[in-house]
Amino acid sequence: MVLGPDGNLWFLESHASQIANVTPQGVVTEFALPQQGEPYFDIVVGPDGALWFTDDSGSHIGRITTAGEITEFPLPARSGPTNIVVGPDGNLWFTEFGRDVVARISTAGDITEVAHLAVGVGPDGICLGPDGNLWFTEFNGDHVDRLTPAGEVTQFDLPADAQPVRVLAGPDHALWITEYGAGAVGHLTTDGTLTQLPMSLTEPD
């Protein structure tokens, strides 16, 4: 769920193949998405004032205006785009879990695959870091990676079988990571210092 530029809350109904918004008064409006039966995954407000979202199984990046006009941009088959974020360059950056790629898309729909990773690492969560770089998780690779807008990747190790999912820039100018496999939250500074915070609950997502 994300706060839209129209003051409404926008969210994906993944298995119903719809995108919807709800006003602060509780009025819900739904829009059917083109790829029916596909699990839509993540949504963000773009720099153009539209909402951008990922279609995990259908391998598209989608755009919807606040008036409900939908455009979808196809990716290679089985690319499995998961999370998406606005980058420092005014483009949308996203992870392709199925192809082990991090890519960007301009607001005009031009797609560039920036970082090709080792096979099977499964790039997943992504955020804009406090240092102006993109940071993303490797769910199967047990790393958190820093990606410059120019395409340079630096890996930071996590414990074996950590299975990191989400990553977020915190108010302390560090990165916070949910570790599904380790049952922990990781705290990573931009210079690579990692602190593990075990959780009482298993499989944080």
C-alpha cells in the first residue's frame, strides 16, 4: 500500500488481478488489470505522478494514472519482477527475481538491465539508500548489495541461510533488512558493518 499523489491509498489485489484505491473516508475504487490471474507484487509512486507496479508472474512493469489509465511494459519471459523503487536518477528501479537481474525503466517505458548477477541468487527487495545508491537483497545468495546508478555492484555478506527479503533505509542512515531464514533483522551501515538482531518470531518478511 502506498499514499498516492491524489491523497488516496493505493494497493494491489494480487490474486484478483486488480489495483484499487481507498479514500480517507473509506470509499474504494477498483481497476481490473490486463494480465488476469497474475500475482501483482509491489507498488510505488513514480516521479511522473503515476503509480508503478510489478507483475511477478506475467513479467510486466505496470503504470496507472490516478484516473485509472493503465499501461504495461513487457519484460523477458519468466523475469519475475518483484520490488520496485524510485531511483536517484528519476527512473524506476526493480529486481527481476527470475532472471537474477536488477533493471531500470524510464517514465517513458524504456527498460535497461543494469546488473546481471550470479545465477540463482534471487534479487528481491530494493530501496534507495542514504548514500544515493540502490541497495537490494539476494534472497538465495545471502547478500545485501549496493548498486550505483552507473551499474557498479558491491556485495555485503549475511550469515548463511539468512534469506534476506526486504531492505529499507532507516532514520539512522543505515540499511535495515528482514532475514526470513535467520529469523532476524539485520542492520547494515553503508560502509558494511553488520549487526544482527534476533527476533522472537520466525520468518520475518
